[in-house]
Amino acid sequence: MLYEFLAASGVLALLTMVPGPDMAVVTRRAVAAGRGDGLRTVAGITTGLLVWGVLSVAGLAAVLAASATAYTVVRLAGAAYLVVLGVQALLAARRGRRTEGTAEPLAVPPPAGHPWRTGLVSNVLNPKIAVFYTGLLPTLAPRGLSPHTGMALLVLVHAVLTVVWLGGYVLLLSRARAFFARAAVRRGMERITGVVLIGFGLKVATAQ
């Protein structure tokens, strides 16, 4: 059972470390608004994972995974949200450029919306988590445990890995705060994360 648990944890670690919309959202919040906002965004993302975990253990997420219509609705809603975040980033960079030469120390305004809610919504509207939790996660659960217990354990492991990985990433970004505080750098990061978020949104919208 220990070997199966370690193998499952390894798969979850790889899933966590692969760059995706979560990292793009965290990058924007941490760079534009600081470590506190970045960590609160990570907390929102982790809460979203736990929501999907509860739904998966309860069997409700399987309905979404099995229904093409439900999956499409959530997928398009999630894609639209990512595109909106991306457009907001591009507009923020544009507004920041217009304030050049003013007395403001930072020319790019902070992102709109509460960071925790931003992380939560971006993750809850990611139907691929539901598909992963209902399709692959049950096969990774240690056989020595009941299905529900095994699933719950792996969901908690995934949540912990997410906090450690994305939280560490935020702390790394905060160490370079002075660099990212430069208006030109922040505008550039807003443009990059804006394009990346829109790209992820289009990718999610066209995924089958």
C-alpha cells in the first residue's frame, strides 16, 4: 500500500508542477499586488481543489465527467473567465503605460477582484479537474483503503502539494519584488500573463 501511495503522490506532484492556468493566475496576482495577494490566490486555488475533491468523493463530479453538455457548459464558462482575466491584464498594462511620467511609484494598477475568489473561481470552473478526479484518481487510490478513504487521502495530498509548489513559487517571486516593482517590468509581465491567460482560455474552449 505504501508503494501505491508514493506512486500516486508522484503522479499528483507531476500534475501540480506542470504549468497551467493556475500558475498564470498566481503569477499575475503575485507580481502585480505582492506576496500576500499571491498566497491568497493559492489558497483560493487549493479551496477549489477541495471542492472538486468533495464532489468527487460524493460522486457528483462523475455526472459532470459523464455528461457532454454539463462538461461543455463548465468548460466554456471556465474558458471565458480565463479570457476575461487575460483581457484585464492587457488593459491594466495599457492603463499603466498611460500613467508614465506621473508621480505614482507603480504605474500598473493592481488586479481587480479578491485574490482568493479569483483563485477559487478559476479552479472551480476547470472541468478537467473533475475528469481527472473521477477518471484517473480512483485508479491511483491505494487498494488497502476503502475507495472513499483512498480518494479523500489523495485529494488532500494534491491540495498540500499545490500549496507547497505554488506557495513556494509566490515566495520566489516576492524575493525579486524590487525587480518586478519597476513599472516597465510590471507592464511587460501584465502583457505576458494576459496573453498566456487568453491562450489558456482558448485552449480550454477548444478542448474536447
